[in-house]
Amino acid sequence: MERVSKINYYLDIAQTVAERGTCLRRCFGAIIVKNDSIISTGYNGAPRGRKNCSDLGVCRREQLKIPRGERYELCRSVHAEANAIIAASRENMIGATLYMACIDPRTREVMPGTTSCSMCKRQIINAGIVEVIVRETADTYSRYPVEGWVENDDSLSDVFGY
């Protein structure tokens, strides 16, 4: 019997965590791993005590036809990466890897081509996480070295034309 790779093992866990997501557009799951130990997990959903979009049966961003990647201030959810970071100490995250999976809430199929938004990238940088690995299919994934997000600061290019 062939064992699943360590990366796909952690991505399988992230995908299971995504099953808890409450978004009507995309459900994300994230886990932070350091030294082969899971530090924390997170999925996207409304802050504690608030109603989730899945409870309300409506997504405000969907109603307004807001494209993916825009106007996150209108979203009820705290993102999966942010929830995983909130649940861990920075000391435990320095040098860690964040594994993430995204699933379609209707079909429960993996959604390829996703990555962290600019707000989550900033939080990942500050947390001291060194790499983000995102599931593309059941067996493939993309790797994002966080150092690249520091060097290629996309928050300046839009505003200042750098």
C-alpha cells in the first residue's frame, strides 16, 4: 500500500476543515503546521455569535454581483487563514507552513486556482509563516513562498504605480 504524501495528508485535513465553512460562494479550510505538528485550523465563517450566510440563505456580495477578490469589507466571513492565525501564537507560527483547500459549497468539489487575498497575505507575513501550499486537485497543489509576497508588495503597485 502506498502512503499519501505528507503535503497531501495536510491538504486532506485542510479540505476537511473547509467542510465547516459557511460561505455560499467558496468554503476554505486552512491549517498551520510546524515541525510536523498541527498548530491550528480555521475555516471561513461569520465572527462568533453572528449569523453566517449559510444561516441567512443569502450572500450580500453575490446579491451585488461583486467579482471574486473585491469588496471583502461587505463579506460577513472571517477568512480561513485569519481564523487559523487568530487561534495560534506567533511564536508557534514563525517558520510554519499554512496549508489551504477551497471547495465549492454546492458540489463539495475542490476549486482550483485560489490563493490568499491581500488582507490574508499581510496577516500571513506578520504571523511569520514561510510558505502557503494550496490544493489544486486531489493530488496537485501550488506552493507560495511568503518571502515573494514581501518582495513583490502588491499593496503599493495599485496605489502608487510601482
